[in-house]
Amino acid sequence: MSGQRVCVSDYEEEARRVLPKAIYDYYRSGADGQNTLADNVAAFNRWYLIPRVLKDVSVVDVSVSVLGQRLSMPLCVGSTAMQRMAHPAGETATARACKAVGTGMMLSSWATSSIEEVMSAMTSSPGSGGVLWMQLYIYKDRELTLSLVRRAEKAGYKALFVTVDTPYLGKRLDDVRNRFKMPPHLRMSNFSSASLSFSEDDYGNDSGLAVYVANAIEPALSWDDITWLKKHTRLPVIVKGVLNGQDAVQAVNCGVSGILVSNHGARQLDGVPATLDVLEEVVNAVQGRCDVFMDGGVRRGTDVLKALALGAKAVFIGRPVLWGLACQGEEGVTELLRLLKEELRLALALSGCRSIFEVSRSLVRRVDFTSRL
């Protein structure tokens, strides 16, 4: 480590130096011109925090309940694929860090550690908190899809987050230029064949992952498939990738337990809104009938607070976790999560809130707000 890491950008800068270029590019990049990638972060600057004063914030509680599980904070780890490219321990290190901090982790279907390995890492590590959820792609092979669901249920995962925004992979220019594929010593550990584990030798001149998705993932996905999945699992189902009120209503009508407002880290369709800008629309559309979560662009504790004020039950982060992993494995992720937790605690206190339950819509205003005093 070249110096003290005091914010998320410090972790990213160090990760950029230590990761191979093609891997850093894969983790960092967005789709096409990457306009939404920049806007996901910039959106948080479009909102002011309006603090209340003299509120006795000598004790501040940032704990929250998410999908029936008590967490130390409303900041959770979202699904990011192929974490062993960042550090040899990969997803198992991330799981242990989440256990240490007492928060939740969403495991990618495309993990380089198996469903069972990651659960074992979490349950065997010190700490009293931590929960695992499973991110799920629906494959053309429906029996394969259900086998992932059954394994997650058997291992003790507490919910399924179904990605609904990836009938095809968005065009990520750096991955095309780099002809991205997995390093030869790694594979997607939840699958046995070379084609499904993303470990074939040659994907041509395209991003290898784009070829993989075109071959394996179901492009004909519809709302009927959400109903189908719910019939085949006892776990809560959350749809991941909703960006408007109409789809949110459709999701609620299908009986989902939650909606994750997400544009896939700006890696699918460039030019869509920043997730923070559509969060309130989704919250208003569901009218309290299910929990709403958000990811995208979260880099500070104040970002988390703004999302909570706009109605998110909890917020997920992706890239920052990868930067922590690249810097120092489990310790790097633990350190990063504790840093963001402390930033959130301080932001709550300075806003006059003693707990997450005191956060309300009145805490934030658009930057075009002007005082009439």
C-alpha cells in the first residue's frame, strides 16, 4: 500500500495500479460511450442534504432489517462476477468481510467460487452477522437454472435476485478491444462444462463474455418467467434491473418481494437514467407493496443517505468492493465497508438523524431548490 486509504477513490487508484489492464478495464468500464457510467456518480451531486440541528445525536444507530435479516447497516455488497480476478480468495474473502461487518452479500451466478464455498466461508468466519443472497441469471437451459436455485436453497441463501436487464450483453468497448476472457487458471465455479464455466479457449474478436451471454442466457425472458421462478422456489424473489414505474407495478403484480433499481452499473444500455434519478418514481409506483433497493454510483456515506431519503430500503455497491479486494483481499473489503459505514454514521449525525428510521424525504432537495426566505 502506497499510502493511507481514506475514501473509495483511494482504493480504486490503488486497484488500477495493481490489476492487469484487461481485468481493471472489465471491472471499471460501462457500455458504449459510458455516459450513464459517469451520470450514476454525478446524480448524487444533484441533491442537497437539508440537515436538522439540535437533535441530540450522541448515539446514532445505522442498523436496519433487510428481507427479514438484521444488518449492521443499509449498505450491502452487490453481485460482481469473477472476483478471483481481483484477488486469489475472491468471493470467499468478500463473504468473510461481510460477516465481519455484519452486512449482506449478493453472490453472482458467475462467481469464481461456488455457491457452497462462499456459504462455507461466511459461516466459518468470526462474527455474528452477515447474510447471503443469490443473484440469478435465467439460462436457456431451465433445468440448469433451477439447479442453481436448489443449490442456493440447500446452502442457506436467503433470497434470489433475478437479473432482468440482460437478454444480451451491453457493448463494452474496452472488453471488445481486449478480447476479454477469463484468465486460464480461473472458471465460473458453479458450472462444470467449459462452455458454461466461461473457460473456452477462443471467443473470436469480440468480448468473450458477450459471446457467452449470447450462447447461454435466455433472450426471450418475460414476466411469465418471474411467475415460473416463484413457483419453483420458497425463497423471496427480487427483480434486479428495473428503471421505471410501469415495470415496477408489473413486478409487484407478479408477487415479487422486492425491486432493485439498477442499470447494471451502466454496463448494459448507455443513455439510460442514473439510478438515483428514477428511484423515487419506482418507490412511488409500488406504494409500499414491496421493498425497493438501489445500486449504481454509490461512493460515499452521503450517497447512501440520499438514496435512503428517496425511499431505498438499502443500497448495494459493486465496484468499490472489487477495489478493496484488489488492494488487500478480505482485509481490504472489510476496511472499505467499515469506512463507508462510518461515513454513513457521520452523515446521519450531521443531518440530525439518530437512526435510519428518522431518515425521511424532507432530508433531500434537488439542487435547483432556492430558498424563498
